[in-house]
Amino acid sequence: MKKRWLVSTVASAFSLGASYFLRKKENRTMVMDKLKQAKHTLVNENTKNQTSIDKAGMPELDQQENAKMVSEGSQFGVHYYNEVKQQEEKVK
């Protein structure tokens, strides 16, 4: 029972503090800018990872060393690419 009161008290104190802080327009603008910046950073990291995965599946485009390994029989990059793409399709 005491935990319920503690959680509700902390939540109400947090919301009161946030509303007091966000009452000024410059504070609201600052928070929105920080959120946009964090979102942009996350999107860029996902894009970097995606291009690395796409490159692993097509080594002949600009990765001459990987293309040479595949021509010699190495299939690690191709198998890894296929596994990642299959997992992405399952998630969608």
C-alpha cells in the first residue's frame, strides 16, 4: 500500500516540476530541440547500420576485397546478410 502512495507522490512531483519548468517558451523550445536532436541521432545510427548490412549482401559493388573472398568461396557475408534480412521481414 505504501508503494502505491510513494509512486503516485513521485509521479505527481515530477509532473509538477515538469510543468513548472515548461511554462516558459524558451524552455519548451530547448526541450523540443533536444528531442529532435536525439531522434536525428537515432535515425542516423539506424541508417549507418542498414547501409553496412546492404553492403554485406552485395560485395561486388565497392568492396573489392570482399568480392574476392566470395569468389574464392567465402559465404559468410552473404549468409549474414540473408539472416538479417529474414529477421527484419519477421519483425515487419
